[in-house]
Amino acid sequence: MTALKHFLLFWYDFIVGDDWMLAAGVVMALLLSAALARRDLNSWWVMLMTVVVVLVASLWRETRRLR
């Protein structure tokens, strides 16, 4: 494998990790925050709510999987 492939695989594993849905939720929240900030609206709450929602959803999915 090339050094570039190792580098890209590291970043994929670092960002996505075990759950791609968490990474997708964070990316969507960042895009929404940026869109709100460009319109001069308060966007600090988007990341806060994303963390809460994504954490609850992740825990709910895992507890259902373990049953």
C-alpha cells in the first residue's frame, strides 16, 4: 500500500470510526451551522442539539442491538 492510501485510511477511520451515522450527523450539523451563520443567525445551538440527538440515537440503537 502506498503512503497516501495509509494516510487516507487513517483519516477515514479517525473521522468515521465505528459508526458512519454519527459522522454523517456531525457533517450535516456543520453544514447547517455554516448556512445559518452565513445568514447572520445564531447557530451555536445546532451543534449542541446535534450532540444530544446523535448521542441518544446511538445509545438507543446499541441497546436495541444488545437485546
